[in-house]
Amino acid sequence: MDVRGEPSVLHVDLDAFFAAVEQRDKPSLRGKPVVVGGIGLRGVVSTASYEARKYGVRSAMSTSEARSRCPHAAYLWPRFDVYRQSSQAVMAEMRALSPLVEPLSLDEAFIDLAAAGLTGLTDDDVRAIAEDLKDSIRAASGGLTASVGAGTSKLIAKIASDLDKPNGVVVVPAGTEAAFLAPMQVTVIPGVGPATAQRLSMAGVRTVGDLQQLDEDEIVRTVGSAHGTSLYRLAIAADERPVVSDRETKSVSVEDTFETDIVDKALLIAIADRMAHRVSERLQKAQLSGRTVTLKSRMHDFTTHTRSSTLAGPTDDPRVIARVARRLLDGSDLSGGIRLLGVGVSSLADWIQDDLFTESEAEAEEAAEIEQPIEMPDRSRERPGYHPGQDVQHPEHGSGWVWGSGRGRVTVRFETAETTPGPVRTFAIEDPLLSKRASVAAEQDSEAENGHNRPNE
């Protein structure tokens, strides 16, 4: 194995990213529980602040369960345009450090220090670089914090970044990787889900150290040949995967890894619907469309399946993408639970076939959704929709965000990231002087329940 002689791989993970951006931009929410995601009955939590996590709220949890655990949190609609802007500022700071940056999502990336010509690094050098990078990120993003892990491989760096959250730095010295992993539960290794962990437990293996005592043949006999060799190598930190920079876009996709395996089909459908809308929004911003819709699912035992369906012509319509994703999900085996779900569109083009989704199909789709007991009709067609967390503008009061709406009224707190906590004012929902800020007006989709939502403070 070609092992690096210094911890020159960094994994940078922004802390509670979506929620942290909301707390940054909304002074009245700083230090308070904040939950970002779908706010209706079929909503799903995207991110919870650390204040909300103390109550057991976590990503991929249904919003209804989150509300039962932490009813006093502020439940906010996501503002993806704002998150992307913050992410771009952060990624720019990473690329200023090294030309080789591998983004994993909006809020995390690997950095290869060796590609920047930084060699002969001591552990203290790497720690100082990480601290300087965190300072740069904080300044560029308006106060966001990040946790950084450093190691000789991507596996070690990613595990390390999760050990001192939030706002921490963990450097794993070269040559100590196996000892670093040994006391950890085997589930810390990518690919060890509940089913694999159970098989290993039956063989007396509960920690990575236990796994390190087995030879490769024993591991293969326990978990199978496809998974055993990889597991053996990762247990001893034999991870040679390079940091890979951005490639030309051949598809547009969104995927999430869940903290616990999900078996609830209704929840998975809600997550897939949300992903379809996010994929559609990205396609539209890039002025692209695509013919092939793909559903990616990683099972409880870490086997990964992809199912695809190709349309007659390219589309960027969220209803079409969501409909196909649902059909692909219906054909998947969910019995053991899913740990990762993704929706993507490929076979990209720069034109759209307008008649792919007819009015009758749209009406039938909506009717089918309303009939499902966990879903709510989209009331945004009945009156202007305002969602908690949404940016608004008023010529007299200035910039603010929606605190709550319902019964023909919308309540706004007028404050920004640069102000102190601001006053609250209530307006008629049809008030012509109150307007949505253009940067976030496009972020609405059918997941929200528009009627009686208010972030509790």
C-alpha cells in the first residue's frame, strides 16, 4: 500500500450548515433551536441546529416527530439559493489553499494539501493550516464554523472531522491510523450497516480492533467476498482513494445519507419528492433538461442499487421527475431499510419537450397525492404563499423574514444578519407593500403546508 507519510488530506465539514446559515441571518434565532426542512405534515428535517439536537432532532427525521420532540424550535423553510452562495464562498477559500478540492455536498469537501506543494508537514503544521482555514471560512461566510479532520487518507480525515464538533480540529498522525480506529464501533467504517454489524457481532466482532484481529479470509467468510476485502482493507486504514476535483457535469443529482436506516415508505416517498424538486431547480438554473431519471438506494448492508427510467424527451419538470422517482421507489425492496437515497437526471440536453406532462396527467397526479393520508393539498394556488423563514421586503420596514402565516395574515420579523433582533409586524397576506425577495421566491415547492406554520421562539 502506498501510504502517505503525513496527514495531508483534510475533510472540512460545515457545522449544522443550513441551520447555521439561518441563525447567522436571523439574529433572534441565535442560540435557539432551529430546524430546517419541510414544514408540512409530510415534511422531512434537512438540518437541525445543535440546540435542537439536544432534544433528539436529527436529519431525515419526519418533521412531525421533530415537532413532538422539540415543539419550541423555529421550523423554517430551506433557502437553497442562500446556502449555495455561502457554500461557494467557503469552497473558494478551500481552493485558495489547494487546487485539489473534492466537494461532497454543499457543506463538506476533501482537500489535498500535497497538491498545493505542501510537503514535510508536521502534525502541528497541519493543525495550524486547519485553524487558519477555519478562520478564513468564518470571515468569508459571515461567521459560519467548520470542523476539520486531517489524516493520511480520506477515510481517516472524514472520521476525524466528526470527533470534535462543532468548530473542532482533529489531526491523526501518520502511522497511528490503526490504533486510532481500534476502539471505535465497527459501524464507523463505511459499508458496515445494521445487517453487516449483526453478522460481525455474531462472530464476536464489535469494534474495529476486533476486526483488525481477523485475517481477510475470515472476514470474507463472515460478510461475503464482495464486501469482505474492502472491509479488511479499511479496518487497517488501507485507503488509497485519491482526492478528485470537479468533473464535467454529466448529470444532476441530489442524495442524502441517513443517520439511521429508513424503512418507512411514506417517509422515503416524501424525501424522494423533495429531492426531485431540488434536482429540477438545479436543472432550470443551468438551463438544462434530461431524459433519464435515476433512483439510487444504498441498503442496510451497504449494497447499492440504481434503477432508471428514460422518458420520450428531456424534461426539467419537478412533477415528472418526482412521478418517475416514486415509480422507481415502488419497485425497490425496502424491507431491510435504506441508508442512502438519491434522485438524479442524466442524458442532459439544453431544450425541453413541452408536452411531456399534460394537464390531465398533472391533475391526476395531484389527486393521487391528496388521497394519501400523510399528504396535504398544496394551498399555494388558493392565495399567495408565505413560509416560515422566507425572506421578504417592505418599503417602510425594510428587510425581514416570515415568522408565521395563516388565517389571511402573515407575521414578519424585520431583521438581517447585520442588525440586532428586530421587531415583529403582522400584515394582511394580500398586502401589496409586502413582497418576497426574488432570491428565495423560487424555492417554494408542494411539500409545505401553507396554513398554520409558525416557528416557536
